[in-house]
Amino acid sequence: MLSEFLLAEMNRLGTQDALPLHRQLYEALRRAMLDGKLGAGERLPSSRDLAEDLSLSRNTVVAAINQLSVEGYLASRVGSGTYVNDNVPRAAPSRGTRNSGQPATLQAGRLSTRGIALSSTFCATELEVQPFTPGMVDFSAFPVALWQRLQNKHWRMTYPDMLDYNTSGGYAPLRRAVADYLRVFRSVQLEADQVVITSGTQQSLELCARLLADHGDTVWVEDPAYWGAVKAFMATGLAIHPVPVDEQGISPSAGDSTHPPRLIYVTPSHQYPTGAVMTLPRRHQLLATARAHDAWVLEDDYDSEYRFSGPPISSLEGLDTDGRVLYMGTFSKVLYPGLKLGYLVVPKPLVAAFKQAHYDLNRPGQMPVQAALAEFIEMGHFASALRRARQNYAERRQCLLEALKPVLTAGGPYISGAEQGLHLCLRLPGDIDDRALAQRVAQQGMTVRPLSAYCLQRQDLKGLVIGYGYAPLADIARCGPVLAGMVEQALQA
């Protein structure tokens, strides 16, 4: 029976990889399709029946089925059910040492050392479709019809050069719009020519690493760290040196100077994942440290648009008098992730080199999309979308804070990073196993991330990184008390 196969496969996955239940079921169903136990066109049992047969919550089952549908393994038919897609490939028979003379793991063995590290470090195995997933935004309110009209308009009037690669760093009106926005709202000192349009923060980071550092050079990275930055630096062959973060931001010591940096990567306005805001004295100290080491500072201002309390925070770049800060941001947190457009502000002496290398390495394009975005901003739609998003996220943030209040005690759990952004960090005592707690939360159909999983070197941080951007207000009101109750149980255990 299907349920027996799924249970056996889930048990194996849970024992070997300690995956959360929704991921175990996803992998088990996927394996059933690839192995032919669920044939093309075959109807799946209902989510209710699967949940009952496997003794799982229905949310867990729905999350696994939704992800398989997104990836094209399953297709839903209104009023009929969910079916295996006709084009699902079958797994090729495994070749062992008897027939081929090579071990079955030969393909994995062909990975480079860097490839192995990239594929096994900071892997986002959790499904990003559940309440409290950090780093996700709610793009359901995005004005799709308006966006389609703008894109269609620019496709109709597109000139041949708009269909070619771009050598100038991006569509000029978009670069001007970005420059105007950053000057006014983030106190960035720049001219439009200094803006390079990229496919997002990851590409901005890789571009900086390739142009400003050589293979084996050292990059200082906050500890705990944003995993995307860590992978970008690993992929470009840099030596990663973790520097601890405290309540005032990155805190380098004399010992760190024995690993002189070529690059220093920071998220000063809302450290990811702790949420710490770098103080003004610490910002000046960091710039002085960079000056002493002749290092470049990479400022990732990933969610500065969402500040809910406290005074506005200017950019680190706005304090820079030496021209050694490169500032980057993204449109994904306000519009939608699949837009894949971000921006990088580079010092004037680097502009020509960055534009040339960006063209040679990445062959940037999407000019009609950039043109539509420029008009979207110029017409005020970006500002309107941002205002709506701020209001919605502020309500969700407050609802989550209210739900977590019962577990906050003097000298015990506390919240950091709630003043800004799309996530907060519930800090827990050091004797709590935050990874085990996150797995138990996952079994209830919610996704949170253990703070210790973001740590590169330090062992002293425990907590839960909780996102409220993706979860509707009703889900936070329903799931928040459940999450608080599970934390309370962990504290009493």
C-alpha cells in the first residue's frame, strides 16, 4: 500500500537526516512517483485521508502536496482531485559496483571540494510556504493587472536595443529612480551613474567578491550570518572569517585583526538574523577598521523599507568619507521575489570596471522589465505598495508580539530585532535545544529557524528566527499562541 511505503520512507528520512515531517512526506511522495509506485495520471488520496493514514496533521500533508504541485510533480483538477503529472520522469536504475565497476556514489564524488561545501552547508530544506518562515514576503496583494499593463506597454514599444544585452549598468530611468529614492530615504551619497542594476543581492555580492578580492582573500562575515552571503563568498573562493555580533552589531576584537580582511560584509540596519541595529559609534569604528586594513565594506540593506519603531536609521554608506562602502538592496521585499531585480551602488572610481565586468560575466538584460519597473516607481505605485506593505506587516508584527508575550520573562526569553524588517528573533536560554524545538514546531505545520543554525563558529546563541511577512494576520492569530505554548513547554522541560 502507498501509506506503508510512505511511512517506511519517512521513517528512514527522519532517522538519517532528521528532516521535519513535512519535508519527509515531500521526499517520500516524490520517491514514490519517481519509482513508479505512483504512476503518471494516478490520483492521490485526499489530504484528509493521507493525514489520517499517516497520523499527520493536515497542514503537514497540504504543505508537502503544495510544494510538489509548485515543482510540477502534481496537478490539481477542480472538483476531481490531485493527480501525478504525465511528464514526471522515472528514476534511472542505480548502478552498483558489480555492473559498472564504479560505486553508486560516483556522481557525488565528482563534485569539487567547493561544490561539496556549497551543496551541504546552510541548505534550506524547510518548505517556505508555512507561517513564520523567515525571509518571505506576502506578494498576494501585488497589483498584477497594473504590472501586466506596464509590461505590455513596454513590449509593444520596445526598440531593438531593448532586446539586447545591456552594457550601461541598467535602464537609465530605473537607475535614476533608484538614486532618487536612496538619496531621500536612505541618505546614500550617490549619482545615478553609480547604480548598477543586478538580478538581486546574490549577484551583487558575487560581483563584489570577484572584482574586489582574489581567491583566498579573507572576508569578515557577521556571526550569526545570512546564509546567502556565506554561499556567495564560498562560491568565489574567499576565506570566511566569522566576527561575533552583539546588541550593537558586528563587534571585531584585536584577535580578528590577525585575519586582515579584504572585504567586510554587514547588515547594519537590521542584522540578519538577530535583528541587532548597529549603533553610530560602532559604525564609525567599523569604517575606521576598514580604513586601517584597506578593506571594502559591503552594506546589505535588505529590508530597510520596513521600520516600525524608533528613529530612522541612515545608511552606513552615508557616513563613509573614503569611498570604500558598496551599498546593495533589492526590490524583492516590496514587490515580489520572482522579479529578480536588485541594485548595487559602487564608488565612482569603480563604476566603469563594475559595468564592464557585469556585462562580461552576467550578460544583463530584461530591459523591458526594467522599463516597466522604472515607470511603476515614477508613477508612485512603488510608494503606494510600500505604504500598504508597511501597514500590513506592522499589524502582523504586533499580533505576533502579543502572542509571544506570555513566554517573555525577566532574565529569560526576550525578543530582538522587532523594530524593523519582516522577522524577529526570540532569544532563548543557552540550555534550550533550539534545533529540536524548531523540528517540533514543524510537526505542527509551522516553519521557524533555529538561531544556532545560522552560527558559523560561536556556540552561545539559542533562539527561534520567526518571520511574519508571509503569514496572513489570521494565521498569526491562530498559530502564534500555539508557537508560544510550545516554547513554554520547552522552557519547563
